[in-house]
Amino acid sequence: MKKMQHDEFKNMIVEINNFYEIDNLVEEYMLLYNVQKNRNTSQSEMKNMSFITLLDEANLYPAIHISLTIALTLPVTTCLQWRFW
């Protein structure tokens, strides 16, 4: 998030919001973007930040919490497990 430009990040969030239609999603993500940009966090700390840590931090932002929960519950693949007995 720190490496992305403001407009690039906003366009990505607008695209996501057009699909999921979550109230206040763009505004909350832009607020979180500004908070993260101004925070003194090293690159190694940002790389080590897990998705769960971000989800805990997002408790202050209900729309972000919803979008991260959706992202965590999406299946990684559509492949099915077949067992031949």
C-alpha cells in the first residue's frame, strides 16, 4: 500500500467497490491509506504484516473489515478434490 500512488490505489478500491457495493468502502480505504502513508513503518515490518493483523487493525473501519473478511473467505481455486477408491 505504501508503494502505490494515491490515484492508483483509489482506482483499485473503486473497482472493488463497484463489484461488492459496500457502503463507505472508498472513503475508509483512503483514510487507512493516509494513516499508513504517514506511519513510520519500515519496509520489513510492512512485509511481515499478516492479513490477520490487518484485519484486527481494520476493526476501526467497518467497511474495510467486511471487505477483508470477504477476501479471506474466497476460495483460492475452483478445483475440486477427487478421490478414486
